Amino acid sequence: MVPPLITLEEHYFSTAIGSALDDKHVEQFKAIPGLEDKLKDLGDLRLSYMDKGKVSLQVISHGPGTLTPQQCHDANDQLATAVQKHKTRFAGFAVLPMSDPEAAASELERTVTTHGFVGALIDCHVNGRYYDGAEYEVFWRKAEGLDVPIYIHPTWPSEDMAPRYTGNFTDGASRSLSASGWGWHNEVALHTLRLFASGIFDKCPKLKVIIGHFGEMIPFMLDRITKLSVRWGDQQRKWKTVWDENIWITTSGVWSLDPMRCILGNTRIEHILYSVDYPFEKNENGLKWMEELEETPDFTPIPMQGRGEDGNDTSSASGALDITSKGDEYDDEYHLAQVRLTSQRALKTLHRQTDDA
């Protein structure tokens, strides 16, 4: 039986920032019926869809992610209000002004220490600019110091990037290739590898990075990356060490068992997390996938446990990702959004009560 679940790549759009939407997002809103209403809701509508997918806790993040410092501040404050109102159902990932590394570091610290946010979700580039430059070291050091994960999320290609996805095919094919059909995943994977090549994981050995969509294609190429990355510099911590210790991957929006077969062979169980990508994906589809995983002979036995009926923490794992409130806002209970998938051990969502519970 599938347990109550915790999801990490779940989005909203702040009503506090006005009409900060580009044409691509407006087009996306029109293409998916009801999408805008679902994104803007931080109350009953969202909770009802969570219940349909047996989601007990959403870690909510803003989409889109390219905002000014003031817009980030306002959006984060709005999310904090919703989290406080629904503190046993919602947690927050901050949106950050990544065009300004100093401001991004400052806003990350504010949201973690003031609002109890559990990390941040950031676009994989700002107008084609990645975050492996020396100017971003202050940001990565801040994330490491606060001991919170940074979720690197896909975004649309910049003007300079767009031509590589055009060719002798339809505009629709071009849009898809540049986005969810390929380009989004390619860009997050490339960015992750660039961070490694830049040496940031040597400078910040305890840094925690999350990437979605079953690892954005990296697991399939993991052996080749491990072999060839020795040419990328004199990093003290090699790629496989970084993969095992610093990077977590989620299932977001990929409802097939085939990637799981690959990932179970080369990725630590504690670093595989469940996510949906709501409202761009349906919580119900995620639940159906979890049920299929449970019932498929290839993955048997998988005794599943979530936020258990008795609330007890039944396992602790080396490398578990601690998605715990960093402030004093949660007086009821804390959550470890660490979902472990394995063909031999349990799928677990760890939960523990506070001392006062």
C-alpha cells in the first residue's frame, strides 16, 4: 500500500508580483486548462489535489523563477504566509534573484532564518548565464553554510540559445525540443556538470543539489561521465563521489519504470526522491506510478511506508536529505522529505515528531 507522500518540485505563481509573466508562460497557461488557477491557489484547491494523489506535504516553489529582488521578496513572503497557515501540509523553497549572486545569497538566508524555508528552487540559467562563475561562489557557500538544498530547475532557452532548437521542422517541434521535449533536461544536466568542472564541490564539499526528472539524463550516462571527467581539471572530489554525496534526484513528471531500473543500479537509494511537478503534472498520475512500482515483480518486494499511522520514524539513512524547517515556525511536527526507492529495501518517507508532540 502506497504511503502518504511528500513531494518536492511543486509550483505556484505569486499574486503579489503582478503580471511578471513572459510570453512563453502566458502561452503555457492557455495551453493547459485550469493551470493558472491551480498555480495561484495556496489553499483549498491545492489541498484537494494533494489529497487525490495521497500527498501529505508539498514543498512549494515559485514558477517562473526569473524575478527581481523585490519580486522574490514579495513572492517568498506570500508563500511564507500560506506555509504558516497550512504548516503540516506545506513547506517552502525560496525563489531567488539569481542574476545577482549577492542578493540571491541574502534572500536565501532571509527566507531560511525568518520563514523557516527548507531551501530554494532556481532556474538553471539566467538569460543563458550559468552559476559556475567565481561571482556565484558567495551563493553556493551560503547554501552550504545554511545546510539547505538548492533545486536546479529547467527554464526556457535564452534568445541566444533558441536557434539551436530550430530547423527543418515545425514551430511546435522547435518549442518542444527547446523545453520539456529535450532542452530543459539537457540544460540542467549540463549546468550540473559545469558546477562540478568549476570545482565548486571542492570549495563547498557539503553542498546539496537536487535535480529533477530522474536526474535529467545523467544516470544513463553516469559511467561515461565518471570515466571522462578526470580530464576536466584537478578536482579533489571526483565525479562519482559528488554524485553519491552531493546530488539528489527526483522522479518529477516521469511516469515510467524504465528509468528506475537504470537508476537503481548506479544511484544511492537515499538520494532518490519522489516528486510530481504539480500542477504541470497530476498528483493522481504520480500515485498511479507509485502503485505500479509497488505491484511490478521487477521491484518486489517493496514494502512501502510513509508518514506512518503511528507517526514513528522507523529508519535513518546515511545521506538522507533533511527537508526540515530551519526556524521555529513549525511547532507541530517536522518533516524529513527523504523518499527512498529500492527493489530490496523499503520505500520510506521519514517523519519524526518534535519533542513537544
